[in-house]
Amino acid sequence: MKRFLLLMFFFTTTLPNWAQDVRSIDSLEQTVASLEGMEKASVLYDLVNYYLRADREKAKYFVSEMASLTENESDLGLQSYGLLVKGIYLSRNGKIDSAVIVLENSRLAAIESNNERALIRVNAALAHTYISSGRPARGLE
């Protein structure tokens, strides 16, 4: 009985804190227009990643914002984020093979630009995509 009560206490106190705080997403959405460069790319990634689970139309909007940010950009770090956002959007919309190609290109751009934060995010997205495509060994490499 003590175990049950302890488990119930754990789940009721910690699980609600694991969810994404909507206020932080709202504040990111309000500040994204004033940001530039890598900081804007990172925030756009966070917004797309959240809205792919909550509101597909908003996710699509922020994907197009990222595309316009990286359209004529030569910075490989920004291109890496642009490809990452496109890749997770493709993956979550069922275009797994296209997503893998785009995410692998994003990984190469992150390596070449020495952007460790982008590389971590790309590797996580690649692992998720490989596992969801039925290739778990490849996703866990």
C-alpha cells in the first residue's frame, strides 16, 4: 500500500511538470519577429517542434518562416536549422524517406559549421525518424 501511495504521489506531482508550458511557447511566438540569425532559427525550431504536436497549421506557418530566413543564407549553421525544421516537418507528415535525406544533409551542415546544439537536435530527430520508419538499429547508432 505504501508503494501505491508513493507512486500516486510521484505521478501527481511530477507528470504535470513534464508538459510544455504554453506560456513559454506564447512568449517565444511574440519575440520571434524581433530576433535574427541563429537565435531566430533556434526559436523557430522550438515553435515548429511544439506546434507539430498541437497545431499543424501554425507549424506549417513557422516552417515557411524558417524557409524565408534561410533562403539566401550562406551560413551553414542556419542552413542546418532550416533543413532540420524541414526534416521534422516531413517526418511528422509521413514522408519518412524524404525526411531522412533532409535530416542527413542537416547533420552534415551542423558538423561543418561546428554547431553542437544543432547537431544534438538533428541526431535526436534522425533517431526518431529512423525508429518510426522501422529501422531502430540505425536510429540508435
